[in-house]
Amino acid sequence: MATYALPLHHHGKSKVRLGRVWRDGNVHHMVEWNVNTMIDSDMEHAFLNGDNTGMTATDTQKNTVYVVAQRMSQKCTIEQYAIALAQHFVRTYPLVSKAKIYVEQKPWTRVQQSGLPHDHGFALQGTEVRTVYVTYDKAGTLDVTAGLKDLSLLKTTQSGYEGFLRDQYTLLPETNDRIMASTVTCTWKYAAAPACYDAAYAAAKQGLLDAFLGPARGGVYSPSVQYTLYDMAKNILDRVPTSESIFLNMPNLHFIPCNPVGSSFNNDVYVATSEPHGNIEAVITRKGIAPHCKL
Ligand SMILES: O=c1[nH]c(=O)c2[nH]c(=O)[nH]c2[nH]1
């Protein structure tokens, strides 16, 4: 008589992150998904005998996440995608009796610029946090440093990175068309109080958006995060006259072009990552003004 039982087993891949862009002329649609697969299959022999015959490897499941994303030729919902992926596993592999697919979608939302929907610019809905850091001393010196953090911005085109140093350690290909995504932290120190702190905040935030995304139609080209960061800071100095020093931190959140197995990258499927990420940081001041620290 058997001593042991195996009442439950399944295997899958967790947290497979992908970006999917659908291009409708100049107007791009994008989603970022976090996909979890799990399949029920007649694989008791793997647990009991160490025999992997017929097993759909979790690595294969991960690859399939990208393949099926590419096959979704029309902009689709996570429901339509998850159904297609689940059906693929059950219909392709004889030993798979059930596929269980869980997908989370990040709330990337098309940005409105001057009342128009941006062609290819997106922001994570409602993530940014407004900040202020105030110091006041016995001498009566008041310093006000306003800012924001967690402003997540993404554009699906109008970004490149070329001309950088190449040596035996360099693998990154040059590109003049990539996704650029960042979660912006910015602070600006006031030399004097603005007429209205709310209006100054709104102007500063709009300055960041305008430099990162450009106008609704066509956007603006970015040759690097560095150049765009400098433009963003200049916009704040120009539009908030009483600001004097700008700190900006911008992680470069990489969306890596994906070559789904059996196919190739067609400006459509990306491996979405948050680590490791580039990290670009600078302080930009009016000439002659001492830089403030990041708070
Ligand atoms: O805009 C960029 N700046 C960098 O410094 C950098 N480094 C890198 O690998 N990719 C990029 N992109």
C-alpha cells in the first residue's frame, strides 16, 4: 500500500513582465502587464520518479507569454489575452488539463496635453506625490523646497540613445527609437515665495510633462535621459520665476525589445523591467546660485 499521496501539483512562471505596443499610424496604444501562468498536468511521474517526460517547462511558459502577446495583433484587454494564453497551453500540450492565468495591468493612461490626447505619451494614473521641505532658523531664514516624487512617465517613441563610448564591455545597440520610461523625483528651491504655491506647482509639473512628452501631436525627440532631464529643469526655471535651483532624479526604466521565440521584434513586444535600471540625476540652477540638496 502506498504511503504517500500527491493530491495537488501544478507549475508555472510568476511575474513575467511585458510591454505591448500597438501602432496605429502615429497614435500608439500601450499596456504593461505582469503575467502569472500555472498549469495542471499529468506530471505525477516528475514528482514520483524524477522523470520530466512531457513536462511544459516554466521557461517555455514564460516564452509563450511573449509569443501570445505578439500574436494579439489588435489592441486587446487582459481578459482576451489571458483567454488566448490559457487556450494555447491546453490546446498545445496533451498532458495539460487546465491552464490558470493571472494578469495585472499597470494603470498607464494617455496624457492630455493642452486638452488633446497625446499620440504616444502615457503617465501612471495618480501616482505622483507632492512634497515640500521647509527650514526656518533663529535668524529668521526661511527656505522652502517644493517638489514631487513618483511621477511615472512613458513614451513609446521619440527617444533614442546613440554615440556613446563603445569598448569591449559595451553590448548595448545604438537606437533612435525606443521606449523611454521613468519615475521622476523633482524638487525646486524657492528664492522667494511665488504668488501662489498651487499655481507654481502646476506650472512646474506641466514643465516636466512638456519637456518629457512634447506636444500631443508628434511629441519631442529625446537623445538621452540626460538631455531631457536638463530640458525639464529649464522649463521649471523658466515658468516658475521665483525658483532658483532644481534637483531631478530620473531612473531609466528599461523596456527591452523582445524577440519572441520563433519570431522577431516588430516594435511590438518588450520585456518590462524595473531592475536593474539606469539612474540619472542632476541639479540645475540659475547661474551663480548654489545648488540645493535634494530635499
Ligand atoms: O538615456 C540614456 N542615458 C544613459 O546614460 C544610458 N545608459 C544606457 O545604457 N542607456 C542610456 N540611456
